[in-house]
Amino acid sequence: MQFKDYYQVLGVEPTAGEAELKTAYRRLAKKYHPDVSKEPGAEERFKAVNEAYEVLRDPAKRKGYDQLRAQGYRPGDEFQPPPGFGGAPGFDREEIFAGGAGGFSDFFESLFGRARQGGAGAGARGRQAPAGDTRARLEIPLELAYRGGEQRITVAGKTLDVKIPAGVQPGQVIRLARQGQGGGDLLLEVAYAPHAQFEVDGRNVVHVLSLMPWEAALGATRSVPTLGGAVELKIPADSDAGRKLRLLGRGLPGTPPGDQIVEIEVRAPRASTDAQRALYREMEKAFGDAAR
């Protein structure tokens, strides 16, 4: 297998902090999301971006990966884990993956654990608890957490359809009686899969909306995605970057339900023609120091 440079995949430096990683992930996930991108190979790029972010956002995984990368491996180098590999921090080789590794590459699995049980379904993983129960991490799409439903997993040699209640929160445990290894219970700890368009803050859902400068200055009406479907949102005039607009009740279900927070991002388009550059110069003259 070939070594993967996760920093290169996200287009960031190895010194990148959490905020820079998040920004790079948002941009690339939005660009290559299979539902919106028409670029060749978009689905594979989207999977690669998700995999890179999964490693670099986790401090333990990132530390272990950085130690490996420091040995001089470069993208495309042939890589085989040496004997006894996996003892470094971040490389937990005892994990059980239920239902496969969620589309992760062989390289990822060689570092962070290969599935013991085959089969299709959710990425759920964990260890057998001392009391005889089997604990696993169940990663679900945010849409499933919003609407509720079933997700198929394979763990402890069994394929199961797990009922997911609407509004389920990260860290919440779903217990399946006598479905674990050795006849014990199966305890599934819920986690949300990374999403290309949303982040979660409690029951609130955060979406970053990119506006052109004239939309932010003059106001506009934009179609905004929510977990329940797109809605039309009126952007007030004079909306600075960082302004937050609230869509009541458009977050995750609960008592009370969460809201969707729309955070404004203002993006200046590239001036690629003489006419466009002239307009920017006119704007510079018109606003002067007031725009600083």
C-alpha cells in the first residue's frame, strides 16, 4: 500500500491548528461532496478528505501519525507496518470495527485497526467490556440523528438493524440485550460522522454561508440547506463576516429543539478581467479608508 500525506490531502501545513483544519475540511468537503460536485473522481476525493480530517482532528491519532510521518515517509512511498507496529500513541490496534471501517483506506486501517468482522453497514467500533458486555462506537450520519430510523451494522459476528431515535446525542448509549460477544449485551456509544455542510453545538446546528460582497452589503435572499430541507433566508443589508442568523427550531429534535445558526462568510471573487479589476479600483476609490 502507499503512504498517505493527510496534510497534503487537506492542503494545510503540519503546524495547522484546529480552526485551520476545520476551514480546510469545510471548503474541500463542500467542493467534492458527491451530491453537488460534477468533477471526475469527486466521490474518491471526498472520502480522502474525510479520512484525512478524521485523523488530524483527533489529537491521539494525529500524534501517532506525526511520529510515523517524521520517519521520512512521503506520498506514494510504499508502506508496510513493521513487525510489532502499532504501539505508538494514537495507534490503538485492539479496536473492533462493526460493519467495516466506514470507507476508510487500507492505509488508515493498517494504522488504526482493521475490521475483525466483515460486512456492510455503519462504522461502529469498540472493545469488550470487563463485565462481559461488548462496547462499540456507532458513527451515524447527522441526517439520521435528525430524523431517526435504522442503521445496519455488523459486530460480534452478527448483522443487526439498530433503531436510532430522532435527536440522539453524541455519547448516548444504545443497549442491545444479549447481542454482544459471549451472549452479553451490546453497548453502542453514538457519535456523529463529519458532515460537509453542518457542525453541531449541543442541539444547535451551525452552517457557514458564503456571500458575495454585494450580497452582504445590500442584502439578499439565499437558499440555505437545513437537515429538514432547504429554506429561503433573507440576508439583512450590512451583514459583516461572522454575523450569525438564527433559524428557530431547525436544529436537532429535543426538548426544546435546537436551532440552526447560519454564520456569514464574505468571499471576494477573483478579478480575472480588466473590467473586473477596474470595478475593484472604483470600489477602492469610493470607500477608501472606510473599508479597512
